[in-house]
Amino acid sequence: MEKYIRFKKIMFFPFFIFILINGSFGQKTLPVYEGIDYTIGTLVYDNTNWWCLNTTPTNDVTVASGSLSYSGLLESTANKISVSGAGDDFVIWFGDQPADILIYYSFIFQVTDLTGINQVTPTHLAGFSNAPNTSSAWGCSFIIQKDASDPTKFNIGHGTRSSLPIWNMSAGNPVQYSVNTPIFIVASYEIIGTYIADNPNDKSSIWINPSSSTFENTLPPTATITGDLTGSGVNDINPVNRFYIRQEAVTSTPNIDMDEIRIGLTWASVTPKSIATGTDDIFNESPGAIIYPNPVIDVMKIDVKSSDISLMEVYNLTGERLITKEIYQGITSVDLSNLSRGMYLVYFKGSGGSCFKKFIKK
């Protein structure tokens, strides 16, 4: 059965609008990167990217020390999210997505404790939604459940809607996963055509621990699980505009850490490669220009060795040009303080040709 959220009327409406406009819980622009760069022990909904759907939180998701990593994925920094218990739903709002679009999310997670939950009830922990409406739809859902045969393990499933779970199976049995083991999840939701009530046709997919050889590719690999809403009896999500983290119930939500949350419109934007494993890192050996420090906090130094290089441009992983600057032989400083944390590409060009270099903004 789908869960519906009913919102209480807000008495001080102008104050509520003031909060939204001034950024605490405002709409984000895709792609979104959430590296949990917040103070340890703070409540997630008190921080920049998050909005709590519950007017009075009852079991808070908090910022915990340390970070999670996955081989081949861009190196993690800062902290992580600790999820447990029941009662609260948290979202990142990124605006209504149009018809005929494919939207992705990714994150690293690990289950740290299965004690106290049953082996019958699954929980949809994360996904896309259209909250906050008077009734919200939950879909492209990441679902977990304690294994029925081994209470020390858990299973992973996926649902185009949260009420339609499909489990990752091997030889007819759910695949078992171990606690305290980081797992990388990528999921996509395909909005097919415009929304027509009682005529669902959207699709979604999930990838569980995809190979790092596919990271930053133009096309994704074959999905672990794919679901189709056609003939399901439930409608498409209309509109898709939120990524959610959900605490289902005390008996079904284990203790979980989450980190490195990304939302974007391409596979590449949610699977950035590690600097150490990037296939185009050979360009960093080019003697034409050297960038440092890397990772960089606010100011990048560019040491241009050749007069053949005359221009540099900075791009994000979706191909959006963010900075253009003329450069000359010698050392040039570039202010990156307005960039969000994450990985970027710097493109050098001139009469001698062109090359890319990767860098991380901390």
C-alpha cells in the first residue's frame, strides 16, 4: 500500500516563504552533489540541501563522522548520514522534470545493524517522489529487507513504485548482502511521454555495485533490476521533483550509513571516476600545463609551460562550461570558491592543440 503524507497547515505562511527563498530548503539545480559536508552530530534537515517532510521530526537522521568509499568512484571526503528507526522522511528538491527524460540518483550505503527488525517487512529507503503534495508518490525505490534464511544478512530490491518490489535474485533465491560492507547503488527513472491518469508507462532501473569500468560512460551498463509501470494499477510519479530518504518503521528499518549522494540527468554525472583510475589521466602528464593543488579548496594554480596554450575552461561532468579565462606562459591563479564540492574538468587549448585535466574541488 502506498504511503501518503498529509501536511499540516502552516500558520505563519509569509515566514515559511521567507525560509524557502533564503535557501535553507530551496530548490536545487541538477546535477546535485551531496557529500555530507556538515558538522558531526547535526540533524540532516538543519543543513543546506535537505527538507524534512514531517512537521515535528520524531527520529532524526544525523550527520556521523567518517565517509564511505567504493573502488573506482571519486574519492569521498567529509562525513556521512546515519539512518535508523522510524518516522521521518527527508528530501532534496530539484524541480519538476519534463516528459521524456531519464533522471538518475546514486549513493554509497552500508547496513551497520540488523538487530530489532523482522524478516517479513521490506522498507523502501530511498528513491524519487513528488512530495510535498497533499498526497505523494514514492518510486524508483531502493528497497531492503532482512534475509528470510539468514538473519545476519539482507536482500536488496527495487520498485518502479515502492509498492512493486522486485528482488535481486540468483538461482531463484534473493542475493544476500553483509553488514558493514559499502555498496554502491545507481538508479534511474524514465519519464515516458506526458502524464495521463490511469495510463502508467514509466520505467525504472537499479544497478547494484556496477563495475568501475562503466563509470563516466555515455551509456549505462545492463541494469541489475528493471521495472515497468505498464499494467501495474498505479500511476506514474507526477511530477518527479524530489529525491527522498525514508525511515519506514522500527521493525523494518535497520541502522544504515549513506554517503556520496548524486542526482543528475546522465550516467556519467552520478558515476564520477576516481582521479587515480580515470582513463584520461594521461593528460595530466602533459608538460604543457600543470595544475595544483589537487584537490583544491578555493584557488587553483596553473603553471603554463608553453606559449602555445592561451585559454582554459572549467566544465562540470554534465558538460556545462562554468569558467573561461585567458592564460599566459607562467603561473596563473583561478578562483574556484563559487564551485560546489565535486569533480570537474579543466580544458586547455591554443595553437598547440588541446587537452583535459581532472581536478577535485573540496
